Amino acid sequence: MIKKLDILILRSFIGPFIVTFFVTLFVLVMQFFWLYMDELIGKGLGTWMIVQLLFYMSTTMVPLALPLGILLASIMTFGSMGEAFELVAIKSAGISLLRFMSPLLIFIIGIAGLGFLFNNNVIPYANLKALSLLYDLRNSKPAFNIKPGQFNKDIEGFSIRVGEKDKDGRTIRNVIIYDHSSGIGNDKVVLAKEGMMIPSPDKQFLIFRLKDGWRYEETYEDNGVKPLRKQMRMNFKNWDKVFDLSSFKLSRTNEDLFKDAYQMMDVSQLNERLDSMKKYDKTIASNVGMYVGPYLTSFNNGTERGQLDSMMRTTKAPAKVYDSSFLQLVDDSIKAKVVQLAVSQVRNTRGMLDITALDKKMQTENYLKFNIEWHRKFTLSFACVLLFLIGAPLGAIIRKGGLGMPLVIAVVFFVVFHIMSMTGEKMAKTNSLPAWQGMWMATGMLLPIAFILINQARNDSPILNKEWYLRAWNRVKHLISKRKK
């Protein structure tokens, strides 16, 4: 039955957990933007595009923010209760720490289960949307921006220089346009004293409405002897130059091209892909003989074997047993042809083996990536339970609430957990460890620490109590002074 004490601990935990989870999620999303800020600034991203990227990237960060939020909230909850002597009152009533932790443990297991469902069903879709959008944004051109006194070459085939630009952002003066779209140099030049920059309603074109200027154009005529170079100069009062800006518009890549990546698959899809990779891996080894067989003359009856037999029949060399080289049986007149044929066969065999080895290497790397992703679906959910088992006894030991000491200790433990997780994943990717060992290495190393902390908290260990260390230091000083006397 649910008792009032269980409701008390649940209420005390849920509030800090919600706050710490969203704060952690915000920090992780900001870290992402700091990482890609240089590639996204100046792309002219609209508000809706930024909102989409924020939403999808924050969704992909949930599996990482959830364990940290649980760790921090559990330390804060039990630390606040220890600081207010509520844990002392509960223990004095005959309720053990494990019984007191049990409702929260059941709650955390439920969160871990929901986290697995979220990681398995929502994260692949969010990864597909986020990574495809990020790919398009990183490969899009910067927004077209003309700065006064500088040549702008963003539009392919044109170099544009504006001497002055008014505050309205549209009126321009002392305009120079070099047109080298023909591919034979700057054969067209436009000079104008002033003008206006007018974008089309659909933002596909930019119109330079120029006034009081000159157009210079060079042409070549072929008279059969020597090309004649001609130059034309035209004055204009008003002239419109239209630039195509379609290349600056963000073009979305077909998302189907990203669906086969391991980040976009759930557990069932990963299982199917891993099974197919295992089957294909077996065919690689069995097909080596089929690939190499045609190039081994001694074991095949193809054209090369026929050529060798015909060459041997044309010679009248007596039969003999050779000691170390087959060439001892070959007549000198055809020895060069035999060597050339053998070298050609060896070269072709090596080429086939190199291709097979490269294919095998790529298949192994892909298999490791998919296998690592399969284990990641479970390790992140189990990390929620593990970090709670670490955070709850830690809070009971330090007996400090708020965001001071609990935040420092939570960050230290999470950094250790994250570093160990990344190390294990890299070792699994390089095949230094099996995938399951690399992905579960962090949880396997921290699980004994969790049990040690639970045991210390049950026995009211003073290992994180400042007064305990001061008393120990005073005892040591007393012993030293006594020994001196």
C-alpha cells in the first residue's frame, strides 16, 4: 500500500527532477549550438527553421539529460531531507533507508522504461529530422550580403562592388559589376553612379535598378585568319540587372537517403540489419575462392590454363622433377611469356583480395556501429536506475540540499560516467572490446560503487562529513604532540 511517507518522498523528488531535467536539457542544447555556431551564422535562417532545429535537437538530447537530471534531483532530495533531520526521524521510527528509497526506485524504474520507449521509437525519428536538417543547413550558402567597399563573389559568375550603401539597405552608389559568366574573363563590365537593390516577392531574384551608367562589352569574331576583338560601350539612364538567387535558397535533401543510418533505427530494425550483416559476412569468406579461382591457373580450366598448356606442348623439354622453381620445367623460348602470365595472374588475384578485404573491413565497421547502437538503447535507460542508486545514498551521506554541494558532486559523477561511456564506446568501435563490454563498461564499473554508497548510507557513514575529518585530524595532531613529549 502507498503510505503518506511514500507520497512525501515522491513529491519531494518530482519538483527538483523537473527543474534539473529541463536545465540540463537547455545546457546540452546550448552546447550543440556553440559547436555548430560558426557554420550556421550568416545563413539567413528563418525563425521557423531555428525553432525546428531547436525542437529536434532538444529531443535527441533527452536520453543524455534524463540520467543527469535524475542524479542531481536524487542528491538534492535526500540531501535536503538529511539537512532537515528528516532522515534521522525516519530511521528512528524503524524505517530503513532501503524501504524509504523503494517508492522512488519503482518510480525511477518506470521512468527508465518510458525512457527506453522514447529512445526506441521517438529518437530515431528525431535523429532523422535533426540530422537531415543540420546537413542541409551546414551545406547551404551564406545569405547574400553586399558590404560597401568590398567585392562580393557570392553569385557565381559575377563580382559586385558597391562604393556606398545608404541606411535603408537598398540605395547603393558607385556600383561596379564584373560579369565573367561567359568563362573567357571579365568581358562585360557595368558601371553606375547609383541604383536600388530590389528583391523579388518570392526572394528568388535580386534586381539592381541602376541609373546613369555605362556598359562595356568585349566580343570576338572569327574571320578565318585571326579572331577580331571588338569593344562596345553603351550609356544608359536606367537599366535593370537581374541576379538569380535560387542557389541561396535552402534546398532540402530527400530524407530517405538518411533512413539506412544506424541512428535512425529502432531495436527491431537494428536486429534485422545485424542478422543480414552476419549472413553477408559468411558469404564474403565463402566467395573468396570463387573470386580468386579464375586467376589460379593450376586449379582452373579456363583460357589462361589453355594458353599455358599450349605453350608447354610446343616445347620439347624432357620431363624432370624441379627442386625449387617451376621455371626449371619451362623452355627458355617461352619462359618470358610464362612469367608475364604468372605476374598478370598474381596482380589480378591481389586486386580481388584487396577488394574483398576492403569489403570485409567496411562490413565489420558497419556491424560494430549497428551493434553499439543496439546496446545504447538499453544502457541509457539502465543509467537512470544506476545514477539514482548513486545519487540517493550520496544525498543521505552529504546531508546538504540546494544547488551547492549536490550540484558539484552530481557533475563530478556524471562526468566520470560520461567519460567512461565514451571510452568504452570508442574501444568498441575500434574492436578493442566486444560491443557489449564497451557499452556496458561504465555501468559495470559504477554499479559496485552504488552498492558501497548504499551500504555506507545505511550505516550513517561520515565519509563526506567535514566534522568527521576535523575530528580525525585533531586526533592525529594529539598523537603527534603526545609522541613529541
